[in-house]
Amino acid sequence: MNFFVNLHRDSKHYVMKKFAVLLTFFALTLSAQENIAPQLEKQGELIKASFFHDNGKIAQTGFLKDNKRHGSWVGYNRSGKKIAMGYFKSDKKNGQWFFWKGDELIEVIYEDNKIVNVMEWNTPKNKLIAKNN
């Protein structure tokens, strides 16, 4: 299995480390939501959920189905700037996910909560960072 392509041996660790930092940052937005109660609104078979940072700004918004994340989800930093966007299917990441940090954009393709591809955009060469065959 060739997991990393188009990378030098040392740079793949750097890129995956950057990606891990972005995921950690996104996860921290979840932990900062404890002070303000989430808003839940029934919309057909789904429940629209909004979670908030302690400063009152939206941290995440998305949908729940059978008490699991399902459908489109968007994450924001404390100042309200979008930092992540993707799709859940029965509480598992599926399809395209986008993670922003400054001018950097990382696109991750998931299948059943497993990473299939990682692309880094806004670089001199838009390049495939990782591919899981």
C-alpha cells in the first residue's frame, strides 16, 4: 500500500503534523462549548443543532438524526471565521471535508470515517498530500 505520494520523506511528516494540528483545533472548539446551551430545532426527520463558544459566537452547526451527527456540519473559530466544513453519515465522516487555517486549505476525503485522500490547496503546487489505496 502506497499511502504517501508526491512527497519527500521528511515533508510527509510535516504535512500530516499540520493536519493533526488542524483536527486538534477543530476538536477544541467542541470543548469550548460547555458554557452556553446548544440550540436544537426539529426540521423534518432531522434536528438542527448549534453549539456555541463561551463568547456567544457559533462554534458548530449541523444536523442530528437518531441522536447522531448526520448531514452537513460547519465549524467556526471564536471570532466567527469558518474553520471546517464537511458531511457526516450516521456519526461518521463521509465525503469531502475542508479545514481552513489562515490562507491554507486542506481537503480531506473520508469513507466511513477513514481518510482516503488529503489535498493541500493554496500552495505553490496544489498537491496530493496523501492517498490511501
